[in-house]
Amino acid sequence: MELIFLGTGGAMPTKDRGLPSVVLRRGPELLMFDCGECSQRQMAAAKLGFNRRMRVFISHMHGDHVLGLPGLFQSMSFLGRERKLDVYGPEGIVEFIEAVNRTVPFKMRFPLWVHQVEAGIILKEKEYYIEAADLEHGTPCLGFAFVEKKKPGRFDPAKAGALKIPEGPLWKRLQLGETIAIGRSQVTPDQVLGPPRKGSKIAYITDTSPCKAAIELARNSTVLMYDCTFDSSKEEKARDYGHSTAKEAAIIAKKARAKSLVLLHISAVYEDAAPLLDEASRIFPNAVLASDMMRLPVNP
Ligand SMILES: [Zn+2]
Ligand SMILES: [Zn+2]
């Protein structure tokens, strides 16, 4: 898995930062969090492909997070997407997309499913689920966590050898959790697999004042992506607009016992955002400052 940061600015694009959009690539599948303007251009530059299994999660209906959707749909149609695309978002998402489809003439060439969601588990898959929580931004705003379920333990070839299981398809079946027969006896997966491995948790929390819900959603995350609109000297402004400072981002990461912190949604006032990283790192050392087109591998 890897995270690809398509846009890392906030409110307004600058020459260095586009508007919010992050893609979690999980094998062939793409999970996009927010879709700022021109996200499809960044997707093309990152060579992510437009006909993959993909889902988009929109945090809230502010323009910097949602206005990239119409362009993304058009580009996907022009490029011949056929697969269905699922979009999840808060109240207003269905109305917005309906209004665009009604007033902007173009032919949608793929099935689009739009889901209006509320806090809670919004999607369950075999290997992961997505949880949403209500943030504090003055308008309905959701934070998201991608939570991978426990994975089977590592296959131990020595143990398989000791049980005289020949290398090949039988190994594969055991790895997939099947019990197999060797002669007259049975071999169960736990005889050849190590202990179950913890999955990753990746939280995307932006456009919020620090709040309990953010800490809970970020709890024990492998990677926490968090609102870092301002530095501490602009704390009052952060409160007025429902955002967080670098210091507050670090405190949330620490309280939530996150493994790593990625600072994003950087205000256009910062031509050099290094001071934001300095501020956060003093409290939470394992922090990085997101930049457009940055790629970050995710290891549990
Ligand atoms: Zn924003
Ligand atoms: Zn906002």
C-alpha cells in the first residue's frame, strides 16, 4: 500500500500546492480522500490510471474538497472508464452531483453511485472497513479511517517441510487458510502459519478544530494525516475557521498514539511551510510535511 498526495494545500491553490486530495493505493484498488480541483491532472501525472476499482470519500462540501469531482468524472468518461465509481460524502453530496449532471452537459460513460453517509462504519469489505466521524468545522465534516482487518500469519516453510508438505499448490491453500490432507492426516493452517499480523490503520482528518472525535478516529493509526492549516501564532484564526495548528496536530497524534503524522491542508499564506514541521516535530518527532506528488509507502 502507498499514499499518494495529489494536493496538499487548503482553501486556495498556490504555485506549489494544489487543493486537497490523497489517494491510498492498495494493490490495484484506489481509495481517494477528497477531490480538490484538478485532482484528475495529478492522478494522470502520478500514473494512477482511470479505470481502476476506485472509491472517493469526500470530507465536506467546501469547494476546495469537492470541486474536483465534476472534472474527474468528465476525464474518466473521455478516457473510457467503464467500471462503476462510488462516491461517499456528507449531506449535500447527492444534490451537488445531481445539479452538476443537470446543468453541465456531458455524457457520463460509467455507472456512478453516490452515497450520502453519516458517522459510523460506512463501508465493509472483506479485508478492511472505513469508519467516519463527525469533526468540528462549522459545517458537517467527516474524518475517515481506513482500517485493515488482521492478516493471516506468515507462512513458515520449515514447518511445512517438517510436516512433509510438498512445495506448490498445497502451500498456497494453507496460506489462504484452508485445511489440507496429507496421506491420511490433516494439516491445519495454524500448524504452518505464524501469529496473525496486525493490519494498518490510516486516518484522514482535515478541516477541524482539535476534538475528541478526531482523537478517537486517529487512535493507534499507522499513519495519521491531519489538518495543519496554520502555525501556533495564528491559533485564534484556526479556531475562527474550524482548523488546527501544527502544534495541535502533533498533540492529537500524541494523544491518539499514532505511529506517524503527515501534516496537510497547508494554508496558502506559507510559501515556506518548514516552520510548521518544526513546530509539530518538537511535540511529535515522527512527523512529515506533505508535498504535492509525495508518495509514502505504508507498513503496518
Ligand atoms: Zn479545506
Ligand atoms: Zn473546509
